[in-house]
Amino acid sequence: MQQTLSIHFTGNFLAWHRWFLYEYEQALRNECGYKGYAPYWDWVKYADAPEKSPIFNGDPYSLGGNGKYIPHNGTIIQVPEGVVGQPLYLPPGLGGGCVEQGPFTTVNLGPLGLTTKPPGPNGGLGYNPRCLERDVGPALNQRYANASSVLCE
């Protein structure tokens, strides 16, 4: 979370994220005794319906379901201070409200203040229990995680 405001708006985000996932998997193995592997999400396979993928379908092995549907106009992500660029518009997904199914339905930190929601305690890093909100939908994946965007020729 401490890197959220600085890493997401850089050219090396994807390389950083791959390293982050590797370190996360190593911590699970070395500190928690986890013997399995980190799940793989096939971006192309689920580009048209990411909310139905095994990652977000709400079953016990998922990251939880989508949030309860709340009609809205999407989300505007503010560019962090010191970063050149325009705010990012994220089209509305098929949720937007609290996640009601699956193993992850609550969150204790945040928000970080990238959206119109004010940051939580201690700049978003303080204890702030509440429901986990999620707004998964096809618009971003159809544009950025389709076969021609993901696969190299």
C-alpha cells in the first residue's frame, strides 16, 4: 500500500508488479509454510467477463465476488502529486458496492485517497475496518487485456 501512489503511474509498473507477486509468493512459502502456487489469471480468457473468472466468482477459492451492483458513472482516479498527467477515468463495472460472497468481504486499511473518497486514518494506512467494495466489469479488460494487447506476436 505504501507504494500505491508512486508505482502505479510509472513505465515500469508491470515489471515491478511481477517482482511484487514473486516476493509475495516467497513470503507465503518461507514465512507461512504455504506449499502451493500463486493462482494464474488468464487475462485473455476472461476479458469479456472478468467477474465470472475463478478469481472473482465468489466461490471459497476466489478473491471474493464482485460488489453488489450500484448504478454509477464510473470512477475518476486522481494523478498523485508530482506526477504529470490527466486523471484516469475508469468506466463503471458490474458492481460498485460491498462484496457479499467469497472469503474476502472486509478490508481494514485505506482508502488511499486516489478517488473522490477521502483517505482513511493515517493517510489510508491506519486501521479502518469496513466492507470491501469491488467494481469488476468487462470495459477495461476488453480494451487493455484482450488477445491482441496481451499476446506478443
